[in-house]
Amino acid sequence: MGGGDTGRQVHGVAVKHGVISLAYVKNSLVDMYCKCGLFEDAVNLFLMIQDRDVVTWNVMVIGSLQILSGHEMRREGIAPDGASFSTPLHAADTIAALDQGTLIHGQIIKTGFGRNPGIASSLITMYAKWGGLIDARRAFDETEDRNVVSWTAMISAFQHHGCADQAVEFFEVMLEEGIKPNNVTLVCVLSACSHSGRVD
């Protein structure tokens, strides 16, 4: 009997004995379904939970990250694409799951998507948000065909960490490379300048 079958039996016992109403039981079952690769069961149970809290959401999001990071796709012989990584990276960034984001980054490198500007921008944002400015810069440097989004992500990372000089320097290099800034780029540069007292 596989782990999923045993888990379904435990779920049935929890319902039968009335302990399914306990938050930690529901959260544990969602976690178990995700870890067993039974994403549909995890989603169905998650949607049935009326009193979802932050733990419930975190269990579901982290479970989704694990599944979407490619384990299930590869098992079924499906190669992930750029979108397969962008969503879990954004989720990791949102819930401060840097360890999951780092694992996903490893999968991105293995599958050759590390040079994709959209994915690189998500990596830069994730690392910068949780203190990894060096890792953010590495993701930027590894990006081919940088676009305004990847440049803006790095400028924003510098601004977020109070590195106004680097933000302005990157902005100037971006302009030299012929990349036209967007409104977000300009807000990041202006914010960096105002926080550092640079008004020239």
C-alpha cells in the first residue's frame, strides 16, 4: 500500500472519529497529500476547509511549490517551461520560503531556464526581498537578453537595500545599453536618490 493510500485511510479515520475539525489535522492532511504527489486531493481538501489560517495557506503554497518545481512533471515525462518556475518563485517570495525558492532556483539551472529574463527577474526579486543581494546580482549577471523588467528588478533590489549609488549606476548602464526605462524603473531610481539625499 502506497503512502497516498495510507494517507487516504488516515483521512477517513479522522472524519469517522470527528477529529477532522481540528486545524492541525486538516493542515497535516493537506501537507501529506502534497508530499505524496496527490495535488488534486490536497486542493480538494484545502477548498473544503472553511477556517483556513496562515498555516493552512503556507502548507498549501509550499506543497504547490514542491509539486510545481518539477518533481511531478518530470515523473510524468513533461519538461517544465518558463511559466512552470515563475509562479512557484513568486509564491516563495510572497511567503518568505527562501529555502524553497533556492531549491526551485537549482531546478531552474538544471533545466536551462536560468538565463530567461522573466525567471531571472523573479529570482532577483525573491533574493533581494529576503536579504540575498549577492544572489540577486548573480541571477542578474547570468541573465541573457536582459530587458527592462530584469534591469528594474536589480535596480529595485539595490534601492530596497539602501544602495542608492549602485541603483543609479545600474540605471545609467541600462540607459547606455539602450534599454528604455518604464515608470517602475523611474520610481525605483527616484526613491533611491531621495532616500540617500542625492538630488543632483
